[in-house]
Amino acid sequence: MKHVLSHTPTVSTAARASGRTTLVAAAVLALSGCASVFLVDNQVQSFARWSDTPATALGAAAVPQPPQLYHFERLPSQRDARAGHEQDQVEALARSALERVGWTLAKAGVASPWRVEAGASTLRLPRAPWEDPWYGPWGGPFGGFGLPGRDYVVTGTGQVIWSPMFMRMDIPYFQRQVSVLIRHAGTGRVVYETRAAHDGRWQSSPALWGAMFDAALQGFPVPPPGVRQVNIELPR
């Protein structure tokens, strides 16, 4: 671009201004596009053992292809009144993610070959693990008086502003995890296990948890080995 401009001395001021206006408009559009979504980055690990299902007529266990029917099952800790209500919400999100890979929740009284256990957990930290609670305008790594907190604020748009005029305040940080466990109904053997973990400052929402379940089921029913990162973009 610099080479072209150096050989176009006859370009008018109006044309250059118009070009700058176009560039600014493009930058604004790009920034607004970035601001319209947020990224849910997940660390995912999955294990498949379909070979533990009963043998087929050909003498080999087959990877189940959609469509498939399943029922949810719950641990004893997920069955009391309060936990049961929360588990209803977790299973609703897992159900939507499973539908997107071709698995459908069977109606009551309808037999199904699979049992699914869905889980979700949150650990709320007062601040990110790498943040020093004593660092700021009234203290630092070399001593001095300080109060626990931070010396920046986060606006409603997610922008971080450094301001020593504000009293330092902790900004919560969340470590979240979802899991899906699939058992063969006839044998009770676990044939599929997957987990997705996401850390960040986003507040809890159904869309956030739904994205984590989608990430956990990426590659289902034959996932790649090892830990992998799965990014899901969501509208703000």
C-alpha cells in the first residue's frame, strides 16, 4: 500500500479523505461485528468404548448411527427437590445438544438402548487465578499498603478500564464444566464419556451452558483422541 501511494501524487485531497472515510467505516463495521458475539472456548476430552456394547450379528460391535433413543438417569444426589429442579435445566440443555447429533429422548414407557447422565458444575472464584489481590495503586509486589481488589473496572460492554481513582474491586471468575455419560441399557457399561471445561468472566446463561454441551459432543460418536480446544461463538 505504501508503494502505491508514493506513486500517486495527483490524488485529490477529497479522494484521500473519501478513502480514509471508507477505511474508518470498514473498521467500525469490523469492530461491531466482533462485539456482536462472544467466544466460549472449551477444553474438551472424550472417550468412546462402543466395543463394550453387545456384539452384532456380524460378531462385532457397531458404532451407533443416528437416530437413536435414550433415557436420562440420575444419581441419588440429583433427585431431591432442589437438585432435581436444577437437573431438569441441565438435562434440557443436554437434550438439545444430543438432538443436534441425532439422539432423541424417548417418551415415558418407550424402551431405549441407552441411558444418559448429564452433569454441570460451577466454581466461583473472587478473581482470576493469576491476579494478585494486593497489587494496585496503594500497594505492589515490593511492599506498601494495599487493600484486596483490582485497580480496573469492566464496563457493560466488557471493556477493561484502568483507573487508580476507583477503589480496587474483585471481578468474579468462573470455572465451569459439563459432562455427558452414556451407558448401554442392557449391560450398564459406560460406552461414551465426554467433558467440556470453560473458564472466564461470563455470567451464567442457558446459551453459555448450551454451547458447552455442544462442544462436549463435538466429534460424537467417534471423537478425536486427547484434549482439544473447541470454540463456540454466541451472539451477545
